[in-house]
Amino acid sequence: MTVRMHVFGSSGVRGVAGADLTPRFVLQIAQAAGSAWADDHGRVAVGRDTRTTGQTFADAATSGLTSLGLDVDRLGIVPTPGLQAYCERTEVPGLMVTASHNPPAYNGVKVIGADGVGLTRDALNRIETTLAEEDVTHVGWAETGTARRVESARRTYREAVVAAVDAERIAAADLTVVVDPGHGAGSLVSPDLFRELGCTVHTVHAQPDGHFPGRDPEPVAEHLGDLRTYVESTDADLGIAHDGDADRAMFVDERGRHVPGESSLAALAAAELEAGDTVVSAVNASQRLVDVVEDAGAALSLSPIGSTNIVSRIRDLTAAGESVPIAGEGNGGLFFPRYRVARDGAYTAARFCELVAETPPANWSIRTATTTPSDAPWSTRRRPSARPCSTASRPTPPTPPRTWTRPTAGDSTTATPGCWPVPRGPSPSSGCTPRPGTSTGPGRWRTNSWTWPGRSADAQGRSGRWYRVAAGHSSPYSSSAASMASRSSRAAARSRSTAPLSRRSRSPSVSWFRASAVSRSRA
């Protein structure tokens, strides 16, 4: 009778280091996986994140593999998608020592195939059977495998991400981003990646540290207070946060507000989907994603929660001839199968930067709620700027909601049946003026192009560009007069500080940043 223990969950093996997960157990897992690979592969890659027990467990995994006669490529600290990219490029399987978003006391092991993709449930079952039966064959001293260090894995992975996105478009947008790797493996990749993409980069919690002193590894709203405050006070365009192994990405908008993972998934899906495509998500998919899929004429395939289940569904659909351009869950773990069937936080963030860079503010809008905004469906819409609303040539608008979102203070609106509300002009006290050449009259699409003292029109154009796509906030106009006045006040406050950020450091510490924010607020 076949004996099998259930070890692998939806994202590998995880447990409290020293209690649930010991070096001996990691060695046994490595031997069971290595036994499954020994007939087809003579080499295995091993990577880890920054956890304090990572080195010990990586050593144990290496010992287990070399005892079977397998050679080991030791990649050191690397994001999980970096290890997957290495496995795909070199056609070797891999083991990643990480507990992903779990607290510092945890660690774990992820098993990667030679195609750079997590193993299927059937393959994991075979490894579990080998582990339970202890059916491994050790080699003699003369056949013991060797280990070598690979120093180029992070650099090669970073270069591959840069080559896979529209770097010129991102650089032309001159974005300012704040990167929060949460002391994890992304600390050694993401800041440099976005500098190579032409962004001005500030960092927070970007020192590799397995104790995770700045925040918990999981990038949820309650752990991103420092990032939100940093983005708001430095007037950055975007905040980016990773989990411990940087296979997930969460975002903060330019006003320092957390963007739910369901919203960023829906926004990226809206930019990616075409009619006939299929999106794969977990059974807890949001209504926002459902609406985006329906608007695109695509299909939504739901799988059990967990990356292993999503990968299996992607493979099944692809084998059946379906086009799956995007998949993922609302926790920031997204797949772009045409790039790689792997969750990749850095690539996801770079694609989000493309979304920020490619579309001017007037061309995106959110369909607002009818009665219950918190539960209301929304979808992204492309809007031609300054196109007449009252002629037969206008695009057919969506079914208008029964009630319009209340405009922000300083704006007056007009609503034509079948058309969206149009701001008529700024408050006389706001100090803002419409940009020349834009339409403010009724019956035309509003361009939302404002200028205000002390900020260039190009820089202003990036403000608020994308949060309407992703976050479903209360006002569909990011460039309202009240918002512009608020941003102008913050810019004036910054100008009164004793020295600009660039003179203090390229990436000021959170402690300096907080003290500076206090001094500016008193100025």
C-alpha cells in the first residue's frame, strides 16, 4: 500500500522554524524532491529569502541534494520569481527556502520545476509519497554532488524584467516611486530595478533583515503605514510594497491611500484583456474583477485559493487552447502567463508603472455606485478627451447610475442624460486655472487638465492618473480644485523645509522622514 503524508499546502511547506520545520525535515524534503528529479536532471538550484533561519535551511537542502549525487547552484538571497527565472533559463529544478508573507519565526520550502513553474499537485503528491516511505538512494563518497555559488542570478533576473516591459514609456513619464520591500528578498532587486526603468526611487524598509524590524512581511494595509505616509508627504506618484520573497506587489496611490489587491488586479486586467480571453482567479474574486471581465467580453475561470491551484488551472486552460493573459488573487499575487507562469512582484509593479505612464488622466474613469458605494461594481473606461457628448458620433456610454458621485468641494457639475457629469470650472479661491485649450463647457468630455502654481503641467498630468482606475475612490476627478489646492499647500510646505530630500539622502530613513514631516507641519 502506498503511504503518503500531506506536507505541501497551496504554496509549499511552511511552519515555525525549529518547531514545525527543522533542518532535518528540510533535508528530507530536499532528498525526496531530488529523488524525483535525479533521473532527468543532474543539477538543482537553491535560493532563499532574508529570514534568519534561511542560511541554515538552505545548507540542509544542499546537503540532502548532494547526498543523492546532485550538484547544487546556490543563488543566495533572491526573490522567488528570480529563482524561477533562473530555473527556466538553465532548465534545472529548484528549491526556494521562504515562508513568503508569514511572520519572522516561520520558514518554508517551495518546489520549482525545470520550466520555472511551481509543481503540479500530482508531482507534489509523488514527492510526499517518497518522503513518507523514505525511498531515497544515497550515493558513495566518489559520486557525491558539489555546490557552487551563482552571483549573477539577481542581476540577470532584474535585466529580464526591464527587457520585458516598456522601459522607454516608464522612463518618459518621469515617475517618482517609493519602494517598500519589507526587509525581504526584494530589497536586493526592486529599488535598482525601478531606477533602471528611469524612476526616481525612494525606499523604506529596504535593508535585508530576517528579523523584519520595520514591518511584518505581509503587505496588507495595516502594515503599510510608513509607506503610505512617505508617499503622501514626498508627493510620489506610486508606492510599491512586497512580501518576504517578493512574489507579490501591493500599491499605495499618490495621496497615500492603500489600493486593495482586488482593485489593482482589476485595473491590470482591464488593460490586458481582449474579447475571448480568459482570466483565472480564486473563488473569492471581487465584483470589480467580474465587471472588468464582462466589459472586455472575456471569461472568468475560478479555482480554489492558492497559487498551486491557479497554476494548475492556467496549465489546463492553456492546453485546451484558451488565451490566459492574466491571472491571480486579490493578495497582490498576479500571473502574466505570456511572460511566465509565476507570481512576480517586481514584474507586476513594473506593469503597473506602465499603466500609470501610458494614459493621461482624462482617459480613465470609474463608474460610480448607485446606492451602496462600498459594494458597487465598477469598471475602467477609456474616455476620448473633449469629444462632443451631444452628437450621434459620440461613443455609447455605459448605463448611467441613478445617482452621481458628489463632486469635491470647489467643482460644479452638469449632467446630461446618458452622459457623465462634467466639471464646469474651479473654485475662484482655489488659485487653479484650466489649462489652455481644454473644454469646460457643458456637453463635452472634460479633460481634467489643471495647472497650479509651482508645478509643471507635465508633472501635474501624472497626478491622480491611475487611482481612478484602481481604487474606486469617492470622486472620479483626481484633479479637482480642492485636490490641487491641497497638493499646492503641501508643495509650499516642503519648500519651507531646511533642505530638500536630495540633499539629505537619496532614500531618507523613516525616522528622519517623520521628524521632517512634523517640522514642516509646524512651519
